[in-house]
Amino acid sequence: MKDRIRERIEEITSVIPRCKVFADVGCDHGYAAEKALKSGRCEKAVVSDVSEKCLMKARSLLSDYIAKGRAIAVLSDGFKNLPPCDVALIAGMGGEEIAKIISDAAKDGYVLPETLVLQPMKNADKVRALLAEIGYRLEKDYLFYVGEKYYFLIKAVRGADVLSDEEREFGRTNVNELPPDFIRYVKEELSKFAPISAQCGETGCGREKIDDKIKRLKKYVDS
Ligand SMILES: C[S@@+](CC[C@H](N)C(=O)[O-])C[C@H]1O[C@@H](n2cnc3c(N)ncnc32)[C@H](O)[C@@H]1O
């Protein structure tokens, strides 16, 4: 496993609570399930993927756990063919795809798990909005930096929640606790947006939107 993947998977699995059944939806290689099993975070793991080719990798990685009945591999579009689980991870997909998988499951009557751990590659705001809408509370929601990239990580548990605009856009833990990775991210975003705004001149090319974003970002480095 490459360092970048290993470090990302380690950060993700660090927020997985101890549970009976852990499901990794869109598992690909299956590294997160392997880590969850090895570290004793789950008694059983369900690895699932919509692609048979991807699922084969997880099947091979977890063959010993599968033989011992501690893991199963399921070909599935989202939660469609999954047994009930206590904790589910959906990582490495876009926020819109993640939100669709969760809302499709809710519409199909699948009983969603107590805890969802989500690592959207983009559009994290859409994931947060959906979670609050369907009755999940954001317990942890922060950015981490690995291999020259920032990743949002959201841990949500069942319960009512109301999100502020800032929490929805940037993540609850980030805006309330200002962790160092978030501050660095804000500074990097500002250094990307400021020259674009300057190039736009007084009018045109959506300067208003860019300036609004800059204003929202500046709040965290000016305070
Ligand atoms: C980029 S990989 C991420 C793998 C792993 N979760 C990680 O974070 O390293 C995305 C995986 O999600 C799978 N996938 C995409 N849409 C899916 C869906 N609707 N249901 C299940 N798996 C899906 C893909 O086949 C692929 O293996």
C-alpha cells in the first residue's frame, strides 16, 4: 500500500467506533475493512462495491477473515444488497455520489446505521446538508492533510442537528475549533482566489462570487 493511501486510511479508521458490523461501501481494495478488523474496531466486516473487479481486490486481501466468517464481500450498488450494519464508511467518492447512495438507501427503506463515516472528495456541503435533513448529527467534521492533499472527514451519528451556513460549507469541527490543517487550507484557498479576483477587474467573470468566498474564508484567519 502506498504511504499516501495508508495514511488516509489510518485517519479514516481512527474515527470508526467499536462495533459489531462495519460496512465499507465502495471498498475497492478493502484496506479500511482490513484495518478495522485488525485493530479490533469491528467484530465483522462487510466489504461491498458496485464493481466486481474492485470487489475481487478486497476479497483477496480479506480472504483469511472471509474463511473465518469475520468478513463477507457483497456486490452491491450502495446499500442495496447489504445486510444491516452498525457503522458504514463511504470514502473516496464525490459528495454528490455519497449523498445519492445514502438517500437512495433511505428511500428504499434500508435501515441506515447508527454511525456514518464519510470522506467526500468534493461537495462535502451537500453531504452535510443531507445528513442534517435525514436525522444525523455531525459529531466530528474536519479536514486532514495527507500526500499534499486535503480531505474532509465526517463522522455522523443518529440524532437531530441544525447546521449553521459556516458549518455546512467548511465543516463543524473546522469552524468551531480551527484546527491547524484547516487554517492552512484557508490560507492556501485565499492565495488561490485572491489573484483570480484581482485579474477579474472591477466587473465580469463572476468576481462577486469570488469576493464573497474570500470574505467567508478571511473570517478564519483574521480572527
Ligand atoms: C476511488 S474508489 C475509493 C475506494 C476506497 N473507499 C478508498 O477510499 O480508498 C471508489 C470506489 O467506489 C466504488 N463505487 C462507486 N459508486 C458506487 C456505488 N454506487 N456503490 C458501491 N460502490 C461504488 C467504485 O467501484 C470504486 O471501487
